[in-house]
Amino acid sequence: MTYKEVLAILASTPEKIAREVAAMTPRDIKTRPAAKKWSVQEILAHLADVEEIGMRARVAAMVDEDNPVLHLFDQEKRAVQFR
């Protein structure tokens, strides 16, 4: 896969997500489908975290710094924090 294909996928993601959740009620978005499964709200928060903490901050550090420190990202801990 080329970088242009990757960028096209990433660029189309917000619209696809918006279409999927458009008909959902707030309750649907917050409800977990099973005890150990994430709700749509938790998944969306996870995607935002991965974008901001897991990707943007790391890419910026790699571009801006000679010896970047790439901080750990504990997605399970973040999910529990923002339930």
C-alpha cells in the first residue's frame, strides 16, 4: 500500500464514522454490547486517543527532535478513565 492510499483511507474515516453513528441514539452510543466489549463512545474516544497520543504526538516528536522520546500509550487504562 502506498502512502497516498494510506492517506486516502485516513481522510475518509471521519465521514464513514459519521454515517455509521448518525442514526444511533445517545443511549445506543453509550451502551456496551457485552460486558467486556467497548461501547461506540469508548471506541470513538479510543480512536481520538490513538490519533492524538498514539500517532500525532509521536510523528511530531520524530520530525521535530533528534532523539525523540516516544511515550507509552496504555489504551486499556485510558478506556477505563473515560467510561
